[in-house]
Amino acid sequence: MFNDIIDPQFDWPLKYDSFIKFVDTKYTANGAANTTVQTGLAWAMSTNNVQAYYKIVKRTTTDTTPQGTTIEEKIELDANTYANVATSSATYTLADGTTTVQTITKEKQTYYDYEMEVNEAKRDIKLLKNDFVSIVEKEFKKVIKSWVTKKSK
């Protein structure tokens, strides 16, 4: 319930072999429709088949800590905007004397990488805090009791 898991086969992260089969099956039609027929997996992995375009802005500021502070933004773009993004790096000195290095890069995401990211995100499992277990259990029993009562009528 806390992890929005409805389908136990596809809502949990897939093992590698199952993941490969899933991607291959999902993109088989795309690979077959290609001028040079490919498997769905090969089509999804091809850098010619882009699921998303990103501009990455990374700012690293020197401060009192040895590592400094790094902030990274990943901004999704359309293909035309992506084509016009120039990669660059610049250093700025702030009023307090710290320096900030801003680097702009860009990246494409294949359908395979997208599916991998979605699959890996499922590994972050949310757990209920112990403080709330008794409350949730009480509510759950109340709902089930109500449902059973309605069914028996």
C-alpha cells in the first residue's frame, strides 16, 4: 500500500533477466518497424532512439568545507531546444569571496536507460514508522470488519 504495489510481477523491481525480456517485448514492434529489423532490446538501447533530452546545470561553490557545495539540476527539454544547448563552463566570484563553477552539459536518454531508471526506482521501499503501526492496524481491521459485514448481508 505504501509503495503503490498492485501488480506483484511488474510493480517490484525486475531481476536482470526478467528486465531484459520485458524491454525486448515492450519495444519489439519498434524494432520490427525499423528499416534494419532489430530486436526490441537493440532498438531500445540504440542512441538513435531517444526517450528524453536533458540539460544538466552543475554549480559547485567553494565554502568553508573542503569539498564545497554542489547543486545539480537536470532539466528535461524537447529535441529542438536540446539541439541549441551549448555546453560550457564558467567561474564566478561571489560577493563573500567564494567562487562558483557552473558547468552546463547535455545528455540523451535511451528507452533502455529510461526503463532501467524506472526499474531501479522501485528498489526504494517505503516503510511505515513504528509509531504509526498500531494506528494503521486499527484502521485496517475496522475497514475489513466493515467490508466483511457488508458482504455477509
